[in-house]
Amino acid sequence: MNELPPDPPRLRAILAHLDQQITDHETVGIYLRLQREAVQAALAQAETPPQRRSGRPAKGAAPLRSMGIAQVQPRPQFVVQQKRTPRGPEPAIIHLGDCSMIEGTPHPISEHDARVSLTDPNLEACQFCRPDTELGMDVG
């Protein structure tokens, strides 16, 4: 471990610098945690062996796809959107999963994560779908 200076003024200056760095990079930390959760979910799904049914399908039974019926994946209840611009990233925006104002690739988040994210001053609630109102927070 690095040796720290013994005097309080320099220790306070170091502590203030570290606190500022944590504050400045909190949004990046949230984004990386969300990415990590998405990768963990994909890994868990990839490692789960497909379930096989025993026996043959009933005579005349056709898979849903061959009958023109698409299997619909449920949309996540909440998503976070991070937009990058030439000037740098804009504040992340929390949306309801079915919001038509989502731009780019949204990242699904749980209701708990949406609630926590909406208390972060570096994140915003979508003004169109109002996830804060859906959660009973109404921070806007």
C-alpha cells in the first residue's frame, strides 16, 4: 500500500480529491454495473441447456413458427438509455420499457435499479413516459 502523508491538511486534500472523483464517475459506475448485469444474464441463459421434451410431437403438431405465429419476448419494465455525443455522454435517461422515445440501444434494469437510478442527480426520468410517476416517485 502507498504511504500517505502524516499531516491533516494534505490528507483532507487527498480525501476531497477522491470524493470528487467518485462523484464525477458515478454515472460510469452505474452504466458498467448495468452492462455487467446484462452480461451475467446472457451468460446464465447461454449456460442453461435447452429443455428437451421426451417422446415425439403429436401427429399433425407443427411448431409455432411454421404456423406464422411469432413468439413474443416480453419487454423489460424499465430501461436506461445512455447517449454519446461529440461533446461527451449526456445524462442517462430512465424509460418505461415500452416508451417510444427510446433512442439507441436501451439496457434493461429492474424496478429497484430504476428507483435507485432516479434518485441520482446525474440521471433523468424520461419526460414522455414518466417512469418516476409509474414508480410513485414523481421527481420531475
